[in-house]
Amino acid sequence: MPDPLVDRTAVELKDDEIAAPDVVEPVEVLTDVSKIPVPVARMRELIVEAAASGDIERLRPLLGKGPTQTQVTATAGEDDPIAALKSLSGDQDGIEILAILLDVMSTGFVLADKGTPEEAYVWPYFAEKPLSSLTAPEKVDLFRLVTAGDFAGMEEFGTYNFYRVGITPDGKWKFFVAGD
């Protein structure tokens, strides 16, 4: 009897044949916030207003608490998300991190992990797009956030690794992180 665990319909490659690489699905870059769920658009608007105010404390009510608290890139031992954000800023008031947040939110975005519990709208879109696939205009968008040196480091690293924001379809601010 045939073994049901063996897929006899699969094409077998000869030793001198090379398997085709996995095809990366194209990323749909979104720019029209009027076409996203109202809770997502509202949270984006609140984040932009808070960042543009220059008062980092205006982010506090948006960051949530406990299990719904926004994940932020934190320094060791820092539980307060505002203190963590201030520690990442080049100034003591957190103005630089607010400017970065505002710049990130001014880019196009994508719907990442669609149909999964991790589904989120993610800014900037290149956080979910292979760097090698960026067009010249998309690189201009990227260079509004990072330097050419940063980009070279990202190419070495293999992916975009600067700040990104995620908002769930129900309007919860999921993360504001940097890194991989």
C-alpha cells in the first residue's frame, strides 16, 4: 500500500536541477487613510496630533496599560513607556522621537499579517517590503526617514530596521518599535 505521508504528485528534482526560489508576494502600499477602518484612522489621527503638539505626555493615554499597552522599544529596566521613549530621543523632552513618529506616520502603510491575530496596519510600508524591491521614488520616501548610511546598514542587515508603528483593525496602538 502507498504511504499516505508521501506526496507522489510532487515533482521530483534531479540532482542537477535547482528549485525555484520562493516568490515574494507584492506588498500593497496604501496611502488613503479614508479607506481604512475608522478606528485605525482615528488612532492614527490622535497619534499625529499628539506628536505634532511637541508634548510627549499627550501620547500617554494612547499607549494603553497592562496587557493592552503599546509595545515600545525600551531601554533595560524601563517600564514607563513615556520614559522609554524619552530615553530614545536625542533630547530630554522627547521632541526628537515625536518628530520621528510624525515622519513615520506621514508615509504610506500596509496591512500586515492579514487574517491572523497579528493583523495590523503598519507604517512605514517599507517595514513590510523587501528593500531590494524599492523603486527610486520609494527610496526617496525611505530617505526622508533615514540616511544613506542607515540604508546601507539595513541592506547589510537584510531588512528595514528603523522605527515603525502598528495599529490593529480595532484601533489599538499595537507597537512603536525599532529593530528587526
